[in-house]
Amino acid sequence: MSSAWETVMNALGTPTLPILKDGVNQLAAALSAAVSNGTVGKFGDALAAAFKAAIEWGTRFVGAVDFEAVSVQLQTFATNLSVTLDDLGAKAKNAGNVVQTAYGVMSAGGNTVLAGVYVLVRGSPAWFSRRRPGTRCTWT
């Protein structure tokens, strides 16, 4: 297997290695030329100027922020949010109580109807026996 792999590598490497070697040499020459003609130095100067400007801007920005005022505003916001959430919780509790009361009223009404039906059913055998003389009711 290793000899087959070596044969494949040689077959692939023979045509591609000279092209890769030439490409690397051209890149190295281009980088050397850029260094010697000052292009890389100018690029470095541009990067340094950009970083310097960014640092100066950041310093001015941080210096312009009134952290005390921001802190007071955040505390006020937190207090207002707490009050709002407390109010919302109270309203939700109130709504839950209303629903619970409505359910209780409906349950009581339903239980009253069921009790009435139960009384009617329990009283039915006597009523049926009076209505149909001679019939015997098996309900108890």
C-alpha cells in the first residue's frame, strides 16, 4: 500500500511542484519589491494612523460620557420598571380573582341545577305511579 501511495504522490507532485515553486517565488519577489519600494512601510504607517485615530476617538468618547447621569437614569428606569411590573402583577392577580369568582358562581349554579334534577329524579317514581295506576315503578 505504501508503494502505491508513493506512486500516486509522485504522479501528483511531479506536474504541480514546479508550478507551486514558481508561485511561491513570485510571491516572495513581490513582497520583497513592496518592502524595498516603500509600499509595505506606507501600509504600516496607514495602519498605525488608523489605530491612533481609533484610540483617540475612544478616549474622547469615554471622556464625553457622564457615567453619573447614566447611572441615575438606569436607576430611575429600574425603579419605574419595578413599579410597572408590580402594577401588572396586581392587575393579573385581580383578573385571576375575578375568573375564580365567576367559576365559583357558575359551579354553584351548576350544582343547584344538578341538585334540582336529582330531586326530580328521586321524586319521579311516586309521580309516575300516581300518573299510571296499576304500574309498578322499580326505582327506589
